[in-house]
Amino acid sequence: MIPAPGGRFAIVTVVASTAAAIAMLMMGPLLDGLLLLLRDVFGVLALPFSFLFGMAGNSDHAARLDHVMGGMGAGLPRHPARALGAAALCALNAVLFLLAHFSQAPGTGARLLTGGAAATALAAGWLGGPAVALVLLPGLIAEIRVAARPLTRT
């Protein structure tokens, strides 16, 4: 049995996929900041030993410490503005879809809102990358189904 378009199933699908995409987008910069903080703390903790090794005449340890500390957090995304923009588009996606569903006059205006929600989901998937686009895909399919058929109240 296929749920009716515009019903509770569509709302849950859109909201869940949007929430998962926002969580995915925000975890990258948070983890990046945490790893940068850990790298700085590790650098401060290694400083006295570096000073003592330098006084002893041993200078090859500095290259090893720089290699260890320089590799922390190197592979993380460096575009927090893109992640924030994609998260804002994801939130706008959910708001537009919910406005379309709960509007008082379900007609052309509701379809335009649903089409706008689908467009913002596509833009968020483009800004966020392929992983975010895959997470947003179930919600996008639900939005397209709702835009193709008249909204039903449940």
C-alpha cells in the first residue's frame, strides 16, 4: 500500500531527511574545530620537551613532531560557509514544504511552495556535495510526488 501524497508519511520523510542532512553538514565544522583545538593543546604539551631536546643538541625531533601535529585534521572539509549555506537551504526546504502542506488554500500556491522546497533541496544537495544529496533524496522524491498530485489532508 502506497501512502497518499502529501500525507504524514511525506512530512516525516522530508523532515527526517532534512534533519539528517543538517546534522551531517554541521558535524564537519564541529569536528574540524575540535581537532584543531586538540592539535594546539598537543603542541603546547610538546613544547617543553622540544625545548629540552633542543638544549641537548638533538634537533631531528622537531620534524617528527611537526609531522604528527600537521597531520591532525588535514582531511576535513575547509568550507564552513558552504556547509552553513547548505544547512540554511535544508531548513528552508523543510519550512517551505510544511507551509505548503498546512496552507489554507491548497492549490497553485501550495504547489509553488512545494516546487520551491524541491528547488531548495536540489540547491542544498549541490552545495553540500554528493553525500548530502543522497541523504536529501528521499525527501526530494516525496516533494516531487506531492507537487505532481494535489495535496491531501490527513
